[in-house]
Amino acid sequence: MWFPTQNGVAVIDPAAVSANLKPPPAVIEAFLLDREPQALDRPLRVPPGKANLEIHYTGLSFINSDWLSFKYRLAGVDKDWVEVGRRRAAFYSYVPPGHYTFTVLAANSDGMWNDTGASLALIVLPAWYETWWFRAIVATVLAGVAFGFYRARIVRLQLQQAAQHEFSRGLIESQETERRRIAAELHDSLEQNLLVIKNRALLALDRGDPPPTLKESLEQISSVSSSSIEEVRTIAANLRPHQLDRLGLSRALTAMLREAAESSGLRLTSEIAELKGLLTKEAEINLYRIAQEALNNVLKHSGATEARVVVERDDTQVRLVIEDNGRGFDRESKQGDSAHGMGLSGMAERTRILNGRLEIRSAPGQGTWLKIEVPIPKDKP
């Protein structure tokens, strides 16, 4: 190819033009923090608060140096190489604390890349609030605060539960005191008055031969008085069984079961272990009331023909089991709640007072099974 010029003819042979196969080496020229140059003869440490980083680089070539191409990557920030053409500076507005390596590669005008490039290691120092020890302190404080709130809530709930427990205990104790008072009054007052009426009616019958009308009236008075006395004794026994105070829990339970079997068509079997002196007086009355309420549920609501009551003990606890073959109930249904709800609540509350465990199994048409386990106090045999 011939080209006329003012100084003569320029001749170019395209076949004689060769590609530059030697890639240029890359060089890092400067490092700036917030536009302030930093020395490169020592490890670069970026102090906290320095946000803008500039890295200037170039390629060494005497052949078409203006046409050199570059790409760089800051490991840990850039996921891939950043190709920037002929631009000879890299800019970063924010780099998180950590250790980084900046690498730049250069290519000549023929596209031959230097795969070695130039590297620059730098450390971005964290602010005091970004250090691991500060985060550890914050995490510890937050964990402590959370645990404090948790403990405060637990303590508050425990206090509420203790208050409710104490209220229930006091309420049940007041009920037992009132029952004891009413039972004593029935025995000492009403029963004695009825007995006087009966005796006077019998005394009047023994004196001479009263008229038939008067005799019939006196006999009715005596009969009604006898029935009323038995009813008063039954009511008084239900309010406060005398066997519980005089003979102990086992005999009181045996008497209660015998009376229940005699007053109903229920075929009742029982196995009652000797419990005298095993529990405190308060625990005995609570366990007696649990058994009484459970047996009342069997008689009133179950429609059962057979029932079984077992009271047994071991070295650590007393176990009461009551089961029947009645209609059972669904504890989730409103009908089950209305029929058994108050009784079950009372039994559950008394069991909590005894620090025991209540378990009930029942289903419609499958009877009811109830078990109460009460721990024996350590100072008891």
C-alpha cells in the first residue's frame, strides 16, 4: 500500500505487520483515602471513618500505551472482574471492615492480557462499635436483658400462681371449716331436737291407751322423726365424716363406698390400702373429697352398673383409681363440661393443692377412668 505524503511516499506491506504478543505488566501507582495519598511502602490500613478509596494503576508498554485495557477486582467486594477499558483508576465509596486484596490486569492494544497483574493488600479497620468484642458485649447485654425479662415474667407468673394456689387453699379450708361447723350443729342441735321429739312421741304412746287418731299421729311423728334423724346423720356424714377424724382415711373411704353401694344399684368393688397416719389431715380431707366427688359423678352422671375403686400406696405416693362402665363423656363438648365441669375443676384444684397429678380418660360409650397420684411427705413413714 502506497501513500503519497509531502515528504515522499509511505509504503506499508500488510503481510509484514505482526501482532504484539507480549502483554504489558500492570503497576499500582497510588492509593488515596478521601483524596489523600497513602504510602505504598508499608501495609495499608484503612482507619475507621474513611469511606472513599481510590486506587490508581497503569500498564508498562512503549507500543500504543494509550490503547491499553484494564480490569480489576477487589476480592471480597467484587464478585467478578470489572472491565473498565482504558480507565486507570478504581473507586470504592464504602468497604466493610476486613482483609482485602486488590488485583489489576492489563492488556495491550492487540488484546493480550497479563494474567499475573499487580496486587495490593489492604485492611479496613472496624469502628469500635463494629468490633467483635463490642458485638459480644451487646449480645451479652441483650441476652441478659431478655433473660431478665423472662425471669421477671416467670417470677410474676409464679407469684400469681402461688397467690391463686393460696386463695384456693384458703377457700377450700374455709369450706371445710364451714362444713365442720354445720355438721356439728346438725348433730348437736337438729339431731338432738328430733331425737327429743321422737322420744316424747314414744313416751306418749307408752302412757295408757291413747285414742286411735292420736295414736296414729304419734306413730307418724315417731316414724318421721326417725327418718329425719337418719337424713341428718347422712348429711352430717357427707359434710364431715366422723370416721375421717376418728378412724382415718381408709375406713372413711370404706364407709363412703359401702353407703354408696347400699343406696344405689351400683355393683361396687374396692381395694383400700391402709393409709392411717400416712398423710396430713389437710391432705386426707382433700383426697377424701376427690374420691367423694368422683363417686358422686359416677352415681349421678355415668349411668354405670359397675364401678371399681382402688387405693394403693408405695414408698413415695398414694394412688387413687376410680373406673366405671358408664356412658363416659367428651371433655371437649359443652355437654361434658356442664355435667362434670365444676366437679372436675374442684378435683383438679384439690390435686394441685396436694402437689399431685390427676389423669382422666373417658370417651362416649366407653366409661371413665380416673387416677390421682399424691406424694407422701418425706417426714411420713
